[in-house]
Amino acid sequence: MGLSASVLSKHVTVLMGAGYVEQRKAVRDARQRLGLRLTPAGRDAYRGHLAALRAIVGPPDPAA
């Protein structure tokens, strides 16, 4: 994603605080892994964000 670990961590913390993301920590191959997933509220927010972006962009121009 091209982000530093600290920037990504800050964004994830904000998303978790808003209730949009859940995290799960696990150890695999002697390394700690972090899994992230959207909560139902996060999924709804994401869909709303996409709808707003589509409304800004508008439908595709068939003449283009």
C-alpha cells in the first residue's frame, strides 16, 4: 500500500475507534500476524462512501 507501519497503524486505530474495523492477532510460523476485517457498520459506511463517490462522478457517458 505504500504506507509506513506507523501511518497504517494510526488509520487502523481510528477505524477501530469508529467501530468500522476489527482486528485479530495470531502467531503463525513464529511470526505475529494481524488480521483486519470490516464490521457490519464498516461495510455499510464503505458502501455509503462508494455511493457518494458514484453520485459525484455520475453515470458513464455512453458517447465517450
